[in-house]
Amino acid sequence: MSAGQVPVLRVGEWVRFDGDEHQVVALAGTSVRLRSRGGTAQVVLLGFLLAATDFELLDGRQTVPVMEPIGLLETLPGEVLERARRWERHIVEVVTGRSPDSPKTAPPRAGYDPASSTVKGRDAAKAAELTASGQPTSARTVTRMRLRYGEQGLWGLVDQRVTRGSDLVGRADERLVTAVLAELNAQTHASTGTRGRLMRRVSAALDAEYGPGVVPVPGRSAFYELIGVLASGRHSFGAATTRRTLANRPPAPFTPSLATRPGELVQIDSTLLDVMVLLDSGVPGRPELTMVVDVATRTIAAAVLRPAGTKGVDAALLLARTLVPEPMRPGWSAALRMSASRLPHARLLDIDARLQAAAAKPVIVPETIVIDHGRVFVSEVFTRACARLGVSIQPARKGTPTDKPIVERQFSSIGTLFCQHVAGYTGYNVIRRGDRITDEPLWGLTELQDLLDEWIVAGWQHRPHDGLRDPQAPGRAFSPNDAYAAMVAASGYLPMTLSGQDYLELLPLHWRHINEYGITIDYRTYDGVALPHGKRSTVAEQGGRWEVRYDPYDLSHVYVRTPARWITAAWTHLPMVGAPFADFTWRHARRMAAARGLPGDNETEVARVLDQLLTRAGNGPVDKTTARVAARTRAARRPTLPDAQIIDRPVAAPAVDPAPAVPFGLFDVDAEAERWR
């Protein structure tokens, strides 16, 4: 076979395969029929045959070519590559009898004609020619170069000494290198220091382990050069946050979180927003953003701002908010309506009438939700809400934010696309923070929530996202709404309808006796005319106690489940308090009463202190703790629910006697968002 000829597998050829010799007896497309010397026949795919480790063409005239590493040739110095090309011209003349530079009709030179000389003779002739030209060469060298050229092509003629990688640390003592690497690893979670500190610590470690002066330490310049090589990419002397982030990367290659339909995989997380707001108490502070993001479409299904200290019930009711449409608000442009977007509004409207006046943000029905190990998301309230809504929980590994990268990256996007344009922007770290932020006119928490909701619809859902690209058209980036419209046709759409009873089922639970004076919870007494006073519950496992549900952000009422319906019971001291209050407000009032020497279990005294607390907070800021508690209470305020007695849905045996669920309509922003919190 001449140089450069590609071998061909033909019928009748003999090959080595699967530890035996076979003859090719038939070819059909990509299938090859083989027959061994023993007469056994088999059909294999050509790709499988060629990929076998022991495959070999037994016809000596044909060899499978090996492609030379063209990319590596481009990295060689020019003189090295030119020397290899000169060797190539010599070797081609030895093999074929003609130099590549000679005319095709020219006869072979004397001593190189394959018809009258052997390969060994031509090797000797070429060695003599090179030696005579001032390049001493032996016949053995020519033979070696010829064989290497046949195996590796031009790469085999390259001087391999220039391709050997150099040792990055040079001739540094291995013990010194080990000590430097150990100290660099110890810097991951330490405060950033200087190279001088590292040098001192390494010297002390070497003296302690091997004895003083046993391991030589180079001078400062050489030591700093060694550190520069070993610390490359570690940020050992840069930002500590960057260093910890790099160390927290998973050891395996990054794999994206994939989902093929809306709601298949969602991620939830909380973080402090990079904006100062004016809380209801008059105290500026950074709100906490809790957000749910759909992986398939990058839709921000729900995002709620609260003063710092998000509770499990916040996350649970935020999850429920993803299941209701986003309503249009007064003042919003008509271009933000779902009917004016690319979402399949007409088709969805036939399924869910609430979408008639909805904004251009799809409703996401979660199937699996990824959470971290924050107390909010591992709480009983949140896990029970997920179980109630049929959502599977997938916990991320501890200390591994890369397990939920979509929502983590979304927080950064909100900071650059939304927060930096808002009055009171703080920057994402203290280095970028202004010095008179609180002197600016700050937004209130409710106003900022409205702005965020409008930005999600107008700025995020219509913005092309680089992570949403069609493999068939990689040049075009889709927006979250475009991705939803494309996926919903294939995956379908089935929104969940939540009723008033579904809301009560999401609330925390207490088991209590109903006495003649009512129900006592945390030194508060609740009573109502419809309560079964003095009667025992039919739930035998609870010893006669009744199921009582309560809203942690509004303790003015509780809800009691009876065999026939839910019954609302009001706090007996509610007339003394002129505003709704939460459980943390009540606990703070009890601590204040105890500090005054008042009995903490005296309900009347605590109620009086609570009223004074809310009144003073409304008039102006007091101490920071009191102001923060009052602000959280007001931010959590929601419209009063209708009396639960109107829910006449039977409780017992729901599978036998189901009653139709009462769906929620389309509410304004406060009623829609706050009703589910």
C-alpha cells in the first residue's frame, strides 16, 4: 500500500477479531458477515468491528492509518516543524523512490529505485547522502525515522525533546512543595494574609516535621515565585469569599439541571435583597426575598418580600401562590396581559377562567422542588404543605449551592437587572456600598413588592434567556414565556384549584381540649358560640382533644375542625388590641411584660402590653428589636378570612362523600398574595 492510502474492507479479506481469525463473506450497509476458520458465522456492525481492541487486517498490504495530531503541530516552534518537514521529504524518497519536490515524470535517483534496491539499501543511501551534506546520520537513524513516519506521520519526525512538558516547580524540594500546598489548602477558610505570612508558616512547619534547617527554604524571591506557581487559580491572597466559592465547587464535571416540561423541577431559596426599604415602623432594613423558579422555562413562579426572618409558613404559602395566576394591577400596561403575550392564552382560558384578566406570567404546577437545609424549608409546615399539594421534595447536599444553581443564579440576575435601578440599592457587598443610602427616599416593603411583581412580568418573563435555546436553532435565545408556550403544547396544562379548606389545611396545627371557657393556646383564650364546649373529640388517638389550626401571622382567630365543618373562634381579648398580631409579636410582648415584673402568663397584662407595643410602633421607631417585630407583623397582615363556618364541606369520610371545592377567583395583589401566607 502506498503512503497515504486508506485501507478498504472487501469481501474475502481476513481480519482478526474476538481472539480469532475471520473472513469477510458478505457486506450489507453497515453490517459485516464473518466466518471463522472453524466455520462459525456471525454478523456484526462495522463500527463495533473497527472499535474492537484486537481488530486487525491480516492482509499485510493494508494497515489502518493513524491521524497525526494536527493541533499539536501548530504549537511547535517554526524551526522544529521545518526540520520535521525536511525529514518527511527524505523519508518519502526512501519509501517511494521519488522526492515530493521532484516532477512526477522524473525517474528515481540512483540508489533509490524500489525496483532495483531494497529498503535497507535505500536507508543506507539516504544516511550517506545526509552525512555528505554536513548532517551526520546513520542508516539505523533513517530506519527508525521511516518506521515512526509510517506509524505517526509527520508527528513521528518531530524532535520529541521539545514536546516534553517542563516541571512547574522546577527543582524545588518535594517536601517543600508538599508543605506549601498544605498551607495553601489551610487558607481556604482562613482570613486572607500575605505571602510573607505563608513563608513563615511553611518554614515553621518544615522545622517542626524534619528538624531545623534539614529542608532548605529558598530566598524570598524564589519562594514567592514558587508560591505564584502553586497558588495559581486559588485566590489564596485575594477575596476570601471567592476562595471559599472555588473550594465549594463539586469535584465532578458540572452537569446542568434539566427539565423537559413546566413544573417538572422547581427550585426554592431565600436571600436578603440588595435594597434598603423603609419598614412600617420607620426603620430602614433589607427585606428577605423568597423565590420559586421553574427550571424548564426559567419562570419566576412566585417571589415574596418579607422583613428578615422568613418562617416555614411563608415558604409553604408561597408554594401555594405558584398555583394561582398573576393578576393585572391598576396602572399596568395592557401589553402585560397574558392575552397580549405569546402564551397560549385562548387555549388555557378554556381550562382556567381565572386567566381572563391575568398578567403574562404562566401558572407553574410543581412536581419536584429542590430545597436546601434551611430551617424554613425542612420545617414540618413546609414539608406537610408539599405533601398536601403532591410535590416531591429533593434536598440538596449540605454546603453545595451548585445543587440548585438556577435559583442561586437568578438572585444575581435580580440584583443586576432590577435591584441596582431601585432607590436604596446597597450593592452586593460592603465594598460597593454607598455611605448615605438611608438618606435616599426609600420604598416601602409593599411598594417594592409591587415593583418586583411588575418587573417579573415586564422585564423577566419577556427577556431572552441564554439558558433557553432550541438545539435545532441554537442561534436564538427564548424568553421564559416563549419556552413555556413551546413546552405546554407537548406536556399539557392542568392547574390545581385551591379552596378555602385547602388554605386551612396548610396552617400549623394544635390539639386542644374545648373547655367551658373555650380553647387555651400559649396563654391566649379563644371562644365562639358555635364551639362544642365541654365535649370530647371523636378522634380517639388524641384523648378527646380537637384539631385546631392557626395562622402564625394572625393570632386573632383560630379554626376548629368538627365532623360537620370548620368553626372560627376569636381571641377573647381581641377588643383590647386594635391591630392584627403574629406569634412572634405575642412572644415579644410577653418578654416585655416579664421585664416590667408583670406575670407572663397573665393574658390581660400581656394583651395590654401588646396594644402599647403596636401603638408606639405606629407613632415612631423605638428600640430596634421592637421595631423589627412590629414591622414583620404589619408586613404579614392579610385580609380577614370569611368566617370558617361557611365552609360546610363534611370532614368525615371525604372519599365517600366529596363536596365540590370552592375555587379562588382572581384577586388583587394583596388579596392574592397575602391570602396564601
